[in-house]
Amino acid sequence: MEGSEKLMAKIKQQQIKPRPKWHLWAQRSLTGAGFVVAVLLGALAFSILLFAIQQTDFNVLSHLKHSQLEFFLGLLPFFWIGLLILSLLTTMYGIRHSSRGYKFTLARQMGYSAALSILLGVLFFITGGASYLEKVFAIRVSLYESIQEKKIKLWMMPEQGQLAGQILEVDSSTFRLADFSGKTWTIDYDSAFIAPVVLLEPGEEIKLLGKMEGKTRFLAEDIRPWQGPGSRNGGRGGPPWENGRRIGGKAY
């Protein structure tokens, strides 16, 4: 029996029938739509990862008194990492099942998937979309812990030499600081390093490295902007928790 006869016999045996054209069109449309959505979600996830890395402020990691790796991992948004991986896999599936997908090797599928998400993610990050999305997601989704909330937890450890908050008033060698729980501190900054972008004035949001010298007094050794390198503080004139959501009775 020739190959064509075997094929016809198999078709009859399995009762295979041709599908209507609209089935094929619908399948390709759904695959294409899924591909576009996956690329966009991957781009959003990658942009938020960039935002998390920016907020880490690697300049201060070498000065921390506890594990630098622990600090970095504490800021990573694992939800968005998982979404990025899922989006990349979905994008690869879309490429593979496109009309010309058979021409692409697995490596090229991975490369194109990652490149699309990275390029759009960088653009989204540069335009400030990552920060805005993080803020909206934190407000709307109660179970989600935002990067800013993670960051506040990591910096609100004065016993370990880390403190952050907003400046209330400034004197020649000290200033008063309201930390992110609302507690007021007297900060001695006479011998501290002050990052060039920091303006010691009321309303400035900062993070401090130094030593706790009493229940409400802190000796600052290093003063840097709260938002990380290359950022200026937003929302001057009000505490940083005014535009956020509440945690444990306090507003952030």
C-alpha cells in the first residue's frame, strides 16, 4: 500500500474531517491576541522589576550592617517575577504557533520574547508607568505588598542603624524627622555624608544610615534620598503615606 493510500485509510479510520476556515481564523486570532497581551504583561512586569532595582540604591548596600543579599531579596517583587516568566512562556507559545513559527528555534523564540518585553518595559519604566502601576496595584489589591511597603519595612530598623522618613524642621547641626510610622526623631547630622541630591529642608523624604543613641535620637552617618539614585522626592509638603494605603493602623 502506497503512502497516500495509507493516509486515506487513516483518515477514514479516525473519521477525520476538515475544519471550517473560521475555526482556523478564530484560533489564529486568539493566539495573536494572547501573544499581544503576554508581551504587554511581560513589559509591565519587567518595568516594575527595574523600579525595584532602582529603589534598592546599591550605593548604600556596602554600608548595611546586615546581609546585603537579604536586603536586595527583600525588595524583589516575586509576584511580578512570576508574571514575567509566565508572560515569556506565553509569548514563546504565540511565536511557535504563528504561521511562520516553525522557522524559529527555541533559542530564537526565547530571544524574541525577552527582547519585546524588555524594550517595552524599559520604555514604560522611563515614562514613570512602573511607579504609577505599583501605586495603583498596592491601593486596589489588598493582599499585594508593594515595593514601597517592603522598602519601608527594611529601612524602619533604627536599632540596626537604618531609619527613614520626612524632615520636619532643620537646625544647624540637627533636624527633626517624622519616620514612616509617625514617630518623631532628633537627627544629629553634623558629621554625616549628605548625598548631593538631598536638600535638607522640610518636606524632604530621606533614608539614613547611622546609630540609634536613644529612644528618639539618631546619629546620622549617611543621608540619601528616599526614592533612590537619580530620583527627586515627589509629593512635597505632605508625609509620604498620604497618597498610599494603610497598614496596621498606620497610613503608607
